[in-house]
Amino acid sequence: MKLRFVVAAAVAAGLGMGTAFAAGEPQVVRQEMMEKVGDAMGAIGAIVKGKAPFDAAVVKGSLTTMKEVASTFPENFPAGSETGFKTEASPKIWENTDDFKAKAANLVKVADAQLAALPTDQASTGATMKALGEACSACHETYRLKK
């Protein structure tokens, strides 16, 4: 009976360590960062679609999140992280790193511009979403693998 408990505890600890190990992997970090961007864009999209009322704090928070993520995102593509953990990163990232970094910098620039001219209603939030979407798409079309 005690042996089963010890074996079960060891397996559970091993699984926990595997999860902790995976959490620090660049591919996992990138995926978490993109989830934050997706959540931020989703919050803006809900306002644009009328599913949520206009809230300047939500828009500002979403723009800030996107700016912060984009500013550090390229740092999470070290050599050797091209595959694994269900990454959707295209090998083109490592072939044209300067352009990839420029596209991330452009998202920072777009988010900054939208923060400076913070939307004041649903309509102006739509223009913000369009600008952000264009910046995101420019990168995704080139550097994200299609599922």
C-alpha cells in the first residue's frame, strides 16, 4: 500500500516538474504572450462589435498589453526553438530576423499611436482595431505557420 503511494507521489512530482520545465521554454513563453495579445484584441473586438460597452480603461489596458508584449516578443526566438511545443513559428523568422523584429516594432509604434489618440467611443475603437489588425496581420502572414 505504501509503495503505491510513493510511486504515485513520484509520478505526480515528475509530471509537475515537466510542466514547470515546459513553462520556461521559449515556445511556451511565446504562446503565452500571444494569448495575452489575443485576449487584448478580443476585449477591443467586443467593444467594436457591441458585445461590451465602450470602456476607455479596457482599451487603454489592451493597447498597453499589446505594446508591452510586442516590445519583448522577438527576444523569445533563440536558435534551437524553431520546433517543439506545438509552435506556429515559421522558419522564416530565423531566416529574416531583422524584418521580424521590424514588424514587432511596428506593432509597438501602432499601439503607441493609438494610446496617444486613445479612442473615445465605439467608432474610434473600430479604427484602433483596424490599425492593430493590420500590424498583427503583417507579421502573421509571413511568420506564422498555418494550421
